[in-house]
Amino acid sequence: MLIDLSRVLTHEGKKLNMTIEPSGGSYVCEMGSFPYVGENSVSLTIMHTENQVIRLEGEGTITVLIPCSRCLENVEVPILIEISEEIDMKLTDQERIESLDESSYIQDKQLDTEKLLHNEILIRWPMRVLCKEDCKGICSRCGANLNQGSCDCDTADLDPRMAVITDIFKNFKEV
């Protein structure tokens, strides 16, 4: 959703309150596509503080399904969004980029709420997600989820230097 900031810039102290929601059914990034779950909204306040400076304040929660890092089962992960930004609208888009202001979500006095939410989710994306603290993961041989029970794979850890000898015995094993 695009919001025209020129309406807020008409008077100092003018305020605009709204609720924004992520569009589409999932969060898409280089890591993949992750579906949104439940009610996801962020309350956003846009305020013209002084001299063409806009203050963005917002908070809310976005819940995303992310696979467990060990067993790959989907986990509902709430991501707390807290926005607190000041943007000098006197600067051009190019000047903002050069001053390392990460406000790529503002172009020609238009606030793109989708880009704003995308950036905020990406910043707060968890490093690792576990379905439970003692998740056992999946079997490296057959791919069975070890949280649901054990598999019948041979779990003997042999010295890797002896792997060649093990292969020789497997090749000449009589049936």
C-alpha cells in the first residue's frame, strides 16, 4: 500500500494513524517463501514533527511459519515489529541513499508500507528456529524425523579412516 506523505507534510504536528498488514499470503525473500499465520497487523503513526521531518512510529506482531532448523517441521514464529524512524523529507531520494539512510521504502513522497514491513521482518528474522529446545532432528541416512520415533538405521559411528574397509566388506558380503 502506498501512502501519500504530502498530506501529512502540509502542517507541522499533523498526524496520521493507521493499521497496516502484509499483503500476499507469505513473506518472500532469498531464503524462500514463508506463509503468514493468523492476524498480522502493525499500528503505524506518521507525524510531521518539524521542518519537513517525518516521524514513523509503529508496533505489532507478524507471525510466520518457519521450518525448524533440525527437523524441518513448520514452527509458528511471532516476529515483534517496532518501528521508530525519523526521515528528513527535504533530502532527495539520492541524498538519503548517500547518507546511508535505509529508507528505500520512501520514493517521491510516497511511503510503501510493503517495503517497510519487509525490511522490518528481515531485520528481526531469527538466526535459528527450533520446534522445541531438545529437538532430535532428522536421521542423516533415511531422513526420518527422530522426534516421532527412532529409525532402523545403523547408528554406529566409525572412524572415517576405516570407511574404505567398511565399503570392501559391504561389497563382498554374502547374502
